[in-house]
Amino acid sequence: MTASMPRTDCEVAVIGAGPFGLSVAAALKAARVETLALGGAMSFWRDHMPRGMRLRSPWHATYIGHTNGPLSLDSYAGILGISPREPLLLENFVDYGLWIQAKTVPDLDTRMVSRVEAANGGFRLALADGDAVHVRRVVIATGLMNQQMIPAVFNGLPGELVSHASEHAGYEAFRGKRVAVVGRGQSACESAVLLKRSGADVELVCHGDIHWLGYRALSGKQGWSLRDFASERLASPSRVGPFPLSWLVEVPGFVHRFPEAARAGLNKRSLGAGASGWLKPDFDGIRVNAGSRIAGAAAKGHAIELRFEKDAATFDHVLLGTGYQIDIARLGLFAPDMLAAIARREGAPVLSAGFESSIPGLHFVGASAVGSFGPLMRFTAGTPYAARNVTRFVRKAGGRGYATGRN
Ligand SMILES: Cc1cc2nc3c(=O)[nH]c(=O)nc-3n(C[C@H](O)[C@H](O)[C@H](O)COP(=O)(O)OP(=O)(O)OC[C@H]3O[C@@H](n4cnc5c(N)ncnc54)[C@H](O)[C@@H]3O)c2cc1C
């Protein structure tokens, strides 16, 4: 077989095997849709997040497609013997994902996809090893891969001096180093804590005060104000966004019908930078330089100098906890003509029912779907909805090799 010939024909390919990809692939398979799932299982969580990290999402809203039953996190926790009282450890979540993969998508093809192009009324996927696959539909579930946000002041500086948090699976190499962490969201704050724990001297540099999430962040407070009561007792299951908007976030199908401006407002209000209150006690010993804008950055020998409006400081390394911004052009999967045919808003695909883009048969789930289905799609809590919705759509659209309900 040559590199240009399709290896096999298949109805649907799901690209990416993180929580969204696994959930969608599992649901399609359960509905007897011929499905090929591609990508390393849980590889973003395993290779691009720091060991020792704990999940920000509450245990009861951390799903890989299953909210309850034998494949739920609770069920796996019973097997592992871990307690839902503690925020979930990254390593345990990765194990859970691998377990889900083995149970629901055992035939995962771990190869990377390098190109998706339209062909013969469907799609041709070029795989990194030179093989190719023809499919009728594609679900892009590549998560935050290649979507890192790097402030322009750091352009051109070498990786030894500046790196994005996603470039690290642990911080042991920073023992004894002076590290500036830029940002004030969960990733920046948790990285600062883990760096300190690894023996680094840490300063957090951010635009404004850290927004600690959750009642316990207001530590020392014993009583309940009406606001505390509302934010804690009336919190939505996933706790994404401020109360009461958080309850709207829970219904992505409804959010999808919002006028664009209203949905953009909901996304902005719900996905602002914030860090879990349980991190706060670990901030002892971390200097916080809030309210400082970084005006410039320059290499100074083996160190890096950050210039602020009024002064400057030198560090051995700058770690960017500056988050991610969706721009599907940066996925590197589509040729320019195909990219031009995908309707986009600020880099994200505009999706209709079934998470389908303006190219029929090309779907996007996960963070790329936030612009169309709202903030829940940024979290694992969105996986059951996405999996159900895509599967229902694909079955309704019909196709060969699977039950449509009519045959
Ligand atoms: C530091 C950090 C902490 C987070 N904490 C939480 C949390 O506590 N709770 C929560 O719900 N969410 C959290 N998130 C958000 C999290 O990224 C999403 O919830 C979740 O990972 C989305 O799943 P996904 O399947 O869309 O993407 P991912 O988990 O990123 O998976 C994408 C997969 O696609 C694969 N892939 C990418 N490109 C290709 C390709 N070309 N070919 C084949 N495969 C490919 C990758 O290998 C990867 O396995 C966090 C994110 C970060 C960065």
C-alpha cells in the first residue's frame, strides 16, 4: 500500500483521544457507527500538564462521557481506592481516562493525523506515518493542542528562558531557580505552587488581584452571607461561571440558540481567570506582583529581564500561565482552501446542530465549540452532551454500516 492510497474506509474518524474524543468515539461505537478513533489516549493531560496538579473541576462534574454508572469516575475511584473528598490528582484522572479508553475504545489508533482534506464526498486523513484513511465524517477533538497564548513581548526569546506551562509535565528541573510565573488563572496559580514545592523561588506576575474561586477561598469566614449561600448552596453542578449564569452554562443546547452577542457575553463572564480557593493556603512564600504590566522582556546572559512600567526584575526563567485562545488555523490540519471554507468567528468554527461546521461532515467538539455551545465545552463536564449530540446527529444523517433506526 502506498502513502497516497487510503488504508481503509470508515464512516467516522474522531481525531483526538482526550475526554471529548474518547466520549464521542465511545458513544458512536455504542450506537454501532463504524468509528476510527485516532491520537494518543489522554496525551495532553499526561504530557502537557504538571505532575502533582489537581483538577479544578469538582469531582462530581468530572466526566469522560459518563455521569454515573459503571464507567463513571465514582466507579473508578472505588477501584483505585481514592476519595472524592480531595480534589482529583492529575495522575488519577489520566488513569481513569486510560481505563475508559480500554473499556470503550479498545481499538484506538494512537497515530497522529497530519492533514484533513476533502475527498470523494468525504475526507482523506493523512497520518503522520505516511498512511491515509478515507472517512465520510470527521470529528475534530484535538483540545488545546497548538492553541497556547504567548504575549508578543516574549516573541523570539529562547525556550530556556521562556516557556508556556503546557510545555511541562513537571517542574523538578527548576529547583533553586528564580522563576516568574505570568498569569493569574488556575494554570498559573497551580504552576506557581508546584514550582515552589519543587524548590524554585517563585514570583507570580499578573495584571490584577487573583480571583479565588469558592467559598473556602474566603478563609477564616465562619458565617454565611446571602452571597456565600447563593454561590455555594445554589451552585450549578459543574460550577462553571458565576451564579446564576452558571445554570445557563449547564444547557449547551439552549446556549447554542442565543444571539451571538449574548453567548459571547456568557462565555466572557464564565471563563474569566480564576484559581481554586484550595490553592490559597499554598501561596505562602510565593511573591505576588499584581497590577504590573510587562512592557518588555530581554535575555541578559543566562537570565531574562522583565521590564515593568516603573522598574525591572531578573529571573532565570519565565513560565507563561497565559492560557489558550482557539484558532483552528493553528491546528495545522487544514490546507488554506479548506480553512477558508470553514466559517469562523475569531478563529473558532461556527457550528450548527450536531457540532457540524459549515463544511458538511466536519465536526468540532471541546474547546473549539465554546464559541457556539458555550463555556461547558471547555470542561470535561461538557463531554456527555457533546457525545450524545454528535451521535444523535450522525445517526439521523444516516450512512452505511450502522443502524439508523430505519433498518
Ligand atoms: C492546566 C489545565 C488544567 C485543566 N483542568 C481542568 C479541570 O480541572 N477540569 C476540566 O474539566 N477541564 C480542565 N482543563 C481543560 C481541559 O483541557 C479540557 O477539559 C479537556 O482536556 C478537554 O478534552 P479534549 O478531549 O477536548 O482535549 P484534550 O484532553 O486536550 O485531548 C486532545 C487530544 O487530541 C490529541 N491530538 C491533538 N492533535 C492531534 C492530531 N493532529 N492527531 C491525533 N490526535 C491529536 C492529543 O494527543 C490529545 O490526546 C484544564 C486544562 C489545562 C490546560
